[in-house]
Amino acid sequence: MDNSQINKTLESLEAGYNRIAMKFSDTRKFFWRDLEFIADYVDSGDKVLDFGCGNGRLLKIIKNKTR
């Protein structure tokens, strides 16, 4: 695959994600109680990287522990 095909594919992929981003985020704005255990692994002063395809909703349960 040449660079022009790669760039075209990446641009198309980005446009697709941009079209669904708001709806995707809306489906994940409510916290899942099944994830509350994650707070048990965070200690006061820890630095946390929420890496993934999401909207940062885990911040709600860990924000007071990381300060």
C-alpha cells in the first residue's frame, strides 16, 4: 500500500470516528457500577493514565484519590 492510499484510509477512518463520536460518548456517560473496584487500586497522590477509547468516565471514581 503506498502513502497516498494510507493517507486516504486514515482520513476516511478519522471522518468516520468524528461522525459517531458524540453518540458513542453519550452511550458511555453513565458510570458502570461494575467498575467501582478500580478505585481500590488507586492510592492518594497516584498518577493515573486512562488510556483507551472512552470519554474519561472513570475519573469520577478516582479523582478524589489522585490529588
